[in-house]
Amino acid sequence: MMCGVPSAAQPATAETQNVADQVRSQLEEKENKKFPVFKAVSFRSQVVAGTNYFIKVHVGDEEFVHLRVFQSLPHENKPLTFSNYQTNKAKHDELSYF
């Protein structure tokens, strides 16, 4: 993967689910609701001075959210940064960069 170029969408992994789980409470607080389901289904990554993750998460019924999470470089020893999100997404919506 080239620096700065987002990867193609791929199925979520255990690592992707872990990233999503770490920002779940922040999303629930921003949306003022608890999600009955929180399952990462696909993701893209972008290597910058760390890694941006763009994650599609199933949150119940036919509803999905798209998350943007930044993971700094390991030597910086910083927590994940919940950068942005989009709600009211459908299963067929392409995972975008935002």
C-alpha cells in the first residue's frame, strides 16, 4: 500500500472490530442512543502519519454507520481518535472517505 492512498474496501477483521469497539461509546454518546448491534462489516485503511480507518458498522435492523478513526504511530503511544462518522447508511452504500 502506498502512503496516502486509501486501500480498496475489504471485509472487516478482528482488528477492525476492535478499533470500532474502542470508539463505540463515543458514537453512542454523540448520537444519544445505544446500538443493539455493533458489528464491523467492511473497512478501508489509509496510511498517513499513522493509519486512518474507514469502517462500515452494522448497528441494527437495516441501519449502518460509517466511522473514521485515526490510529497514531505505535511509538507515539496515543489512544485512537474518533475523527468523524456518518449515520443513516444502508448495506449497499459504498464506504466513502470523509
